[in-house]
Amino acid sequence: IVSIGSTITVQSGENERVLTIVGASEADPAQGKISNESPLGAAFLDRNIGDEVEVDTPGGKKTYTIKSIS
């Protein structure tokens, strides 16, 4: 289950990203560290491998599939 400190691999369309869920003070999106308080980070919390997560982004709604959690 995704929690603060989890590193997750997510897929959206053809794109795959590795993200680490961190506290707000540690966030560095350029390094793949997203805040648990951000819309993207909050959407992944308490989810599991295989879950599809829909997130409102500035470019519109995006759907991410969680591929792995470590």
C-alpha cells in the first residue's frame, strides 16, 4: 500500500515514471519526489499495485496505473 516514503512506478499511456511520496518540505518534482499533500501525491496514498488513479492536472484529467511499490 502506498504511504509516505514509498517509491512507486506508475504508467500513464506510454509513459512510465518513478515517484517517491515525501513530506511537503522534501518535495522536489524534478527529482521525482512528490508531496503527499499535492493532488498527485494525495491521489496515490493508500492505493495498491494495479490500482488506476485518476488525477486532475493542469492539462486535464490523467489516469495512472500503479505498477510497483517499494
